[in-house]
Amino acid sequence: MGALRLSGIGRSFGDFAAVSDLSLDVADGEFVTLLGPSGCGKTTTLRMVAGFISPDRGEIAFDGERINAVPPHRRDTGMVFQSYALFPHMIVADNVGFGLRMRGMPAEPRRERIAESLAMVNLVGLERRRPGELSGGQQQRVALARAIAIRPQILLFDEPLSNLDARLREKVRLEIRELQRRLGITTLYVTHDQAEALAMSDRIVVMDAGRIEQVGTPDEIYRSPATRFVADFVGAANIVDGHSLGEGVFKTKVGTLRTLDRNVPAGKPVTLIWRAEDMQRAGAGTPDIHDARVSGVVYHGGFVEVIVEVAGELLRAQLPSDTPPRVGDRIGFVVPAERVRLVGGS
């Protein structure tokens, strides 16, 4: 039995179905991320787990016990909000210890737990400061310390890094993941940032329009998308439609492509995907070369993202930044068969 089980839960607001028939098991100690665009239902799902809103249907269970009617303060969850939700009039120590005080923990063990929690998030020495005297990253760490201080059964994160700058966001996400592994707390994390999801998660739940599109490890989600939506939403993908010629050969608008899947019968329509980094520049005479015109070049430091036009389709490639092509150049590309996948294994 998983630490958290969602069985056919749903929630509507008027005629709008925010979440529809969602089922998910999260194992004890697992880090699972709900990933999807704004309005896909991920935050509504998290708020149902937290108890802030109730599902219209279905069941939420912790360790096999139904908790649909259990109020938030009795669910043994720790919540980290996007807005931090710190008390501005309280010093850091009192913010971290607030949940402990509400649970009736005596003063001395409470002080020890506060000190221990602040040490875990590298905030020793800031106990007497108020939130307004801290940086955004420090405030986020206070919010995290407050959540873990109560030693919850489940940690819930609602887009906790969206207010931080890019460099700090990378640093804090590593800190969160390391701390979660150390404590072994089951975690449900909500984000629309695919880089966060891929870097932090044991498994990712990709959502769209209130439903689950795919559940899998980061590698499964990235390399073997189950639907066109997942393929397009996660990573820099090239997606083309075509049909099988048999023996792993497929005819598409951009040319002939090969895969390692030789069992697709001839004539069957398919959708193929490969990632930008899978396209390789090639010279004349290479089999299955695709003649392309460069229509855009975006510098990323160690590589350049090259937008190329092939038979009227725009494709993306990643190439070394030392000798990038120029807009208007004509260049050849190949895509190795082991890098081309059938969306959904179709």
C-alpha cells in the first residue's frame, strides 16, 4: 500500500471540471511531481490532498485510511507555498515553530526541533530576523523548515521556486531534493517547469485538462512519451506524422526516417518523435540525409539551438556553439534510428 492513494478523485467548479477521475499511488518516501500547463488541474489536486478543498467524488487515503473528511490541520501534511506564507510580524524561529506550538509541543523540545530544522536548511544564526529582512531564497528556506519541523507524513509543494531567479532556483531545488532524500518524507510537488520535474522527481505525472496523460520516471517521460501532448510539452521535441513502409522504415513529410521498431505493419499511420539533441549534422553521401535551411540560431552557451526548415516543416537541433551555422545556410542532418521513437509506441 502506498503512503498516498488517490482513487478516481474529481473536482468541478460549476460547469468546469478542474480534475476528472484521477487515480495515483505515491509510495512511501517517493518524490512525485505533478507537471503540466496552467489550468491542467495539478494545484487543485494538491489542494485536495492538503484538505483545503474537498473532492466531489473519489477517495483520498493515507496509509490505507480514507481522509476525505479529515480537516487540513489533522492530515499530517507539511505545505510549502509559492508565496512562502510566512507571518511577517514573527521572527524566523517563531515562524518555523508555529506548527509545533499549534500541536502543543512543550517549549524546550520545540526549541530543539526549531534549531534542528533551521540547521537542515542552512539558516543557523538567522533565528531572530523577520521575513522582511531575508532574501527570497532565505524566506523559501524558512517555509521549508516550517514544513519539515512538524515531521509530516507527506510534504506538499505548490510551485515553491517560481519567485526565485534562475540561478537560485537551481540551487534551492537541489537542496530540497537532498533534504527530502535524507528525511525520507513522501513528497508531492507541483510545477509547470519541466526542468524542475526532470531534475528532482522519482516519477512525473504529466497532466492536461484535469486528466493524467502519462506517469513515469523522468527518462520514460522524456524518451518514451505516451501521447503527443507529453512529447510536445516535455523537452525540445520534433514531432512528425507519417506512415510505415515496413521493417522500421517510415515515410514522413520531412523524408524517410528509421526506428529500431521493425514490427509496425506497412501502411499504418504513426507519429514519430526525436529530440533536438538527437539530430546530427552530416555531409553529402550520408544515407537518409535531410537537406535543411537554417531559419534561426539561438545561443545557449555550450550549444546553439538551430531552427531548420525541411520540406516546409520547422525542426529544432542542438549543435556545438564553437562553429554554429548562420541563418540562410543549407546544411544536412541525419537522425539515428535508435533516437527516433513512436509516440505511445503506436
